[in-house]
Amino acid sequence: MFVERRYFERYTKETVFYLKIDNKSFEAKMIDYSLGGIGIIVKGMPRVGKGDVIDIAIKSPDISISGQVAWISSHNSGLRIGIENIGQIGGYIKDFRFSDTLIGLQRSQKTGLLRVELDKIIKTIHIRKGDMVFSASNQDEDRLGNMLVRKGKITPQQYAYSVARMKKKNQRLGKVLVSLGYLMPQELWKVVIQQVEEIILSLFTLKDGWFVFKEMPLPTAEVITLKLSTGNLIYYGIKKINNIEHIINELPSLDNILYFSSDPLHLFQDIKLDASGKKIISCTDNKSSIQEVVSASQLDNSEALKTIHALLSVKIAVTKSKDSFSEIPKDTREEILKGKVDPEIKYMVEDLYQRYKKLSYYELLGIQDSASNPDIKNAYYKAAKKFHPDIHFSLEDISIKKKLNQIFSYIHEAYTTLSRPYKREKYDNSLGIKPVLTPSRLDEARARFEEGRIQLRQYNYRGAELLFRQAIYFSESIAEYNYYYGLSLVKQKKFRAASHAIAKALKHNPFNADYMAELGIIYLELGLQKRAKGLFGKALEIDPEHILASKGVAKILKN
């Protein structure tokens, strides 16, 4: 949970509990939690450090883990602590969405057994490097023979005879059915896949029960290994839920706008969308609310809501408030609906795998070193779709998955570097590339700056910070860009970084009283009273009635 890439979904919930540290009890409050760990605020100043192991026991949600302190920061009432789960992954289905659990295990590429229990029902999913490859159940209706009889593939008499033969010969039922001529090998394979999928799909209808993931090598005696798409099973698992009240309770407000995810890893999963899914995708425009998409789809209301819930669960779609900003390439919808794998992809993967580490980020994405942010994003989406890890489901070669994962990670690394001005500048310097100020770059800078101001007014300080950074990258000598960048940092209490930003603004505009006063206030926060006093004095020389500078002087005199 507390590493750079979070694999498991984080849930926000505040719960008061008591924490024991050094045999002393401290009142604590949980802020958020996931299968990867929890975030808490502890009252007082307990003696705790990074790397310490703490046992956590919370009643609601029911969480009992052994956790390691990943980070600590000060808080108004004590300490804010991030704790990483170092024990088994598990919990109650009511507290952790099953789809999020499967996605987390896939993203973290874990291997082991996921066991789900409810009363006397026990079902197990075999997971290899994040992919579901088999499942088992203790329920009679899930057994292969009963399933074959239900589907009319064999008669009850043939099933009974096959079971007797299986016990006598000590062979698998499938092998006996084929040897007796009841099934062709191809038929058996299809039915086994259906059986395994139906066991997994049935788990999505559970409202209660608990689960635990045991990380371990898979049993070598299990000769059947399937390739099952996590996204596909989640999508159709959600659609098996017939309780529309449950679906509505799981959905956010129907007034929320439905967006496409901005993450290609989610967008281009191996999911065979049904007609309803394609209809909802075609009606999603990043502008319409859930209710408006439902109306535009002309689907039955419950079918439309169920489909939207499924798309949200696999994270192809996301919801945000009406003030949120999201931008993805224009042809994303068409690319999702197309869903075809290039027949030459195996050779493309092999070729790129041999040389990708020798390519620059620009060469990897197929763009010029002067490319704009939209060009970088378009190239990223194109490359991410072509070399998405889920492509391995369409190929026979099992070694392809590892190669795709490595290529995709490098593509993602290229994008995160080139799309962030400060990282791109550092990378360009390492290549000896000097940014050239052209009219298009100046326009790009102004556009990023104006969008940053919008985000700042909407209290999205982190988003504003990133946009102001981008503006500075394209045109670093504009004082206003550096000043607003500093303001976005102040709002996040990043005072030292803010002081550097506004000092740069003053360097480009040395007689601006507003910049001086703001920097003076920041210096007060940093305890640099002498520097602050000097700046307030200079600001008041320029503008004797400057309000912020006057307040700063009054604050110094009061102290």
C-alpha cells in the first residue's frame, strides 16, 4: 500500500481504536485501509520508528494484521503513520470488494491459493503470477460430472459408470470420459474451462463470507493450467449479480460524470465486451453523468446500471465530480471497442524485447524530442495498447507475458518521465537536449498555466502543482508561473519547496511586492524571521499599504 505503485484499492473509513506500543495504550484513528495496509493517526507521541512492527486489531471493518511502519509524519493531534501489511492477505467480502482483490493480486503478480469460505461453502482459485489458472469447489453442483449432466453432455448413467471406472483405474474423470468415448478431447477442454470459470463467477454473487490468500508455489500435481483473463471474469462476474438494489448501493451518485480511465493498463484489458458493454462505451463521452449515459444507451435501466457497475469494477470507467478534469486521446473509445490483437504481435514483442533498453524514451514512443504533452500522451496510449500485458492471453508462448510486462513497464516509465516537466528536463539534460522556445511551446506553457489556476481555485492543489510545473518546463523565465507554482506548494504546506519557487519568481521580477510579501510569510513558517522581516520591509517600501506585508510585520512584532 505504501510503495510507489499501490496494487490494492484503498477504502476511506474513519474508525477509532486503541493501539499498544511499548506496553502503552494510545488512542488512534484509522483514516483508510486496503489489503496492503492502513493509514492511521495516533494521539500523543508514541516511540515508534520506520520499520517497527505493530499489531493492529480493529473491529469495524474487521482488520487484524501484523504491520510494518512504512512512513511517519507529524499531525495536529499526534502522528500520521502508514502501516504496510506484512502478514497474509485476507478479510471479509463485505469490507473488500472481490473485484478489487483479484485486480490487486493480478497487478502484484502473486502466486498462490485464494480461498473463499461462507458457512460450509469452500472455493479456491489457483493464481500464478497474478493470473487465475484454475479453481476448485467443495459443492456438488460445481463438480465436473454434475455440470456435464446438467448441460446434457452425458447421461446420469454414463456419469455413474465413469465415476466407478475412475475409482477403479485411479484416473481423472476427464481422462475416463474421453477413453470411454463419451466426450472428445476438445469438448472436455471447453467444459473444463466453463467449469473453472463458473466457480469463479459464482463468487461475485456472495454478499458475505471471508477470504484469505496464501502465497505459495502451486501444487505440481495439478496438470490443468488455464489462461483466464481477470478483467473478463470480473466483468461477467459482476453481471451475474441480479440484485439491482445491491448494484445501486455499490454505484456512486448517478449525477457523477462517467469518464474513461486515464490508465491504459485498465483501458486495454482483455475483455470481450457484450452488446450492453459496447453500448455503454459508445455513449460515454467524459461529459455525461451516469444517469445521462443510461438514458442515451436506451438499454433496460437495470441492465445499463449493471453494465456500468461492471465497467467501473474493472476500472475501464471511473467517476468524478462535475468540476473534475480528465483528458484522454480522442480515439480511445474506438480502440476499446476494436479490441483486436495484431497478428504480428508475437514477432513485434520479440523484436522490441531485444532492443528496448537501448532506446531512448523518445525512440520507444516514436516521437521527436520536441513533442508536446498531447503528442506524448497519444504515443503512450498507442504503445500501451499494442504491448498491453493482457495480450499474452491470445498467444501460446508462456514466455511472452514476462516480456510484455517488462516492455510495458518501460513504456510507462517513459511516459511518467516525459509527461512531468521537472523529470523531462532532467532526462533531456542527460541526453544533451536543450529545450527550444517556439511559439507552440509558449502557447503550451500558457495553456498549462491557465488550467493550473482553474485547479487551484477548485482546491485541487496537487493537480495545480503539476500543471504549473509543466508551464515552467515550457517557459521557465515567466515570473508568474513560478509564483503560482509556489502558491500551490504553500497550500500543501510544502514551505521549503515553495520558498525556492517564489524566490525564482522574484529573480525574474525583483520589484514585485506581492512576491516579496508571500515569500516573507513562507519564511515565517520556516522560522526564518530575520529574512521575513527584510522582505516585508522591501515590500512596504514599494507599496506602503501592502496588506499581506503589513500583517507579516504585525505578526513579527506580536511574537
